[in-house]
Amino acid sequence: MRPYAVYINEGALGFAPRSGPQRKMVMDFIRSLAVNPNTTGDFSETDETGRTTRVKVVGRYAVTFWADHAVSEIKVTHIRLADE
């Protein structure tokens, strides 16, 4: 299987940690989705369109994503503090 393209919502990127070990952990996780698009989340949510998304807690942050297998893409829709 070829790696998936990973797209991060611009608004979500604004909430990502700006530097340090937390940023490295979050960005490493997001990059890992390209080679493992079937990564399971810690829980799932339903977005405003009714789509089921996966949420993975990475350090102090929660990363929300979904796989669009038809076009081999991962969409990262939200990055937020995990306790929010």
C-alpha cells in the first residue's frame, strides 16, 4: 500500500503546540497516519456532517482525523488540548 497524503485543516494547525516536545509528538503522530491510515483512535466522534471521526490523545493534545480511503488521504480536522 502506498502512503496516504495527510491534510491538516488550517484552523486545527493554529491550535497545535508551537514548539517543544509536545509539538514533536503531535506532528510525529500526524506523519505516522500516512503509512498507517487505519490507526485506531482512543475514541470516536461524529462531526457536523454525520461522519465518524477518530480522536487520538497524543501527549496533552487530542487529534481528530478521518481516512478518505477512496482517494488515499487522511484529513486532520481538529487539534485541541485533550482536557477540553
